[in-house]
Amino acid sequence: MKIEEIDRNLKVENALGRDDIVFMDAKSEPFRIYGLYDYKNQPRYIRLPAEVAEKTSPLVNELAYNTSGGRVRFATDSPFIAIRCKMPKITHDPGMALTGTSGFDLYVHRDDGHDTYHHTFVPPFDMKDGYESLQGGFDDGKMHTYTIHFPLYNDVDSLEIGLQAGAHLEAGAEYRPIAPIVYYGSSITQGGDVSRPGNSYQNIIAQRNNVDYINLGFSGACKAEDSMIEYL
């Protein structure tokens, strides 16, 4: 028996149920993606140049496509935000919730410069190659900056963001004008085993201080090879 058959509140709805959604590629303007390498010119999202990952180790070359630390920012007055993503594989880890490995987190930017958690785009457990999800509750008609955090332990081929037809869309608030913080490490740095992307320690620091960062955490593969040190 499935848990959603016992408690309907635990059912994940994968159908959006609206006909007024306009989807846009997250790589297009005015969306801004942070924490992922040269995203407009890469066929897949990746955290560092492919040639660096290939020279470092087979495991780094594999985990480089996990999108830990990736974020997209934008501003809108849409009363809801939807996502539609394509993933080449789905990571099921016995030590992590699926929301952590494969979910997207939605945060709202406040006037004091902090980001506040709003909701998680929860992936269905039986998804095969991605999913779509919608979150509402933005009904004040005002422009707000939103940050969507990418999955920690899953590859993402594409991400589309859906807004209500006719809603305004602008570039979101920028991070503080300082160089991004670069984190290098192993599983804890990549995000294991947090319950959702926004709970990784780098995201918490970024949310509280409005700073950009790059996550170069690779589970079981933090060995400071020459190619990685040169890149850092």
C-alpha cells in the first residue's frame, strides 16, 4: 500500500491543473542563474568546466553534473510559480529524502536582503525523467524577487519556469557586489544528507547574507588533485 492511499495529504500532485501558465526557459533573460558554469552555452547544467572534471577523476566527472548550489533568481507579480524540469536520471539515496536529492526549493527575497523559505517543489517518488509542480500563495499583486534552488544530487537537463499569462517578469535583486564564495569539499559540502536544497549550509549562509557562491562539493571525491587545485 502507498502512503498517499492512507493519507491523501501526502499525495504529490504532478498535474498543474491550469490553462493560464506560460513556461519560459530558465536560461533566457531576464532570469539569472547562479552557481552553475557558463550555463547559457552548456548542453547540460554543470558546476565547472567539463574538461576540468574529466581530468580530475571519474567520480568528479559524474558528480559535476549534479546541480548542487545552482540557483535561478527573478522578480514577478505572478500569483503562482510553476516549474517543469527534465532529468536524465533520478537519484534515490537511502540516506536522503527525494526532496533533497531531486527537489527544487522556492525562497522569497525580503526587503532586509534575506531570503525566506516558501515551499518545495516536491518530486513524485515514481517519476522517471523529471516532473512539473506549482506553488501559489502570492496574491498581493506586488513584484517580489524569488530564488529557486536546484537539486543537490541530481542532474538537470532543462528547467522551465511557469508564470501566469500577463504577469510581469523582471530580473531579480542582485547579490551583494562581492566575489562569489567558493566551497570545496566532499559529501557534506555537496549537501548530504539534508532534507531539501535550501538547507545545505552554503544556501543558509547565502540566504542570511545575500552572497553568491559556487559549490564544488563532490561526495567521496575531495582529493585535491592537481587539475582541481589549478581550477580553484
